[in-house]
Amino acid sequence: MKRIYYVTDRIVGELEKLGQKYKIALKIVKDPRFQKIQCKHPGTYADDCLVQRVTQHKCYATCDRDLKRCIRKIPGVPIIYIAQRRYTIERMPDAYD
């Protein structure tokens, strides 16, 4: 199964602003295997941008608690995150009928 990884320009910008602590995350998202998505809505936070796009894709990966909480409210979108040095995929929420 082929996976396509996406990252928005807002996420890259946010990681750059966060500095040294997120250096590894920034290096990962700058990998050429990640497809860059341009955000066209001005003045939106990176998390808000992702929540707006969440229904366009099949799965989201994040360790951000607040973002996971927002995505969990959207039916049919599983979340991947790292916990205790392991990848975890949450059960896919029920989709709307």
C-alpha cells in the first residue's frame, strides 16, 4: 500500500518558529517525500488549517493533544501518533451515514 505524506506550509513555518526543540520534526517534514500543500486562507493557525482539510484525506498523524481532540470530533478520520516510542493508530471513528 502506497502512502503519501502531506505537510502544509503553515506547519513548516510553525516548526521553524518553534526553534531548536523541534529541529528533528522540521527535518522530517522537509523530506522530499512529503508533498507540500499551500494554505490559501490568511490568518489561520496551523492547527485550524489542518482541521479544515481533515475530511480531504484518509488519516492524520499528530502528537498535539489539542489537535487530536479537534480531529476526534470529525467522524471517519483515524489518528496516528507516537506513544511510548511506538506508533499508535486510534480506532477509526464512526462515519456519518
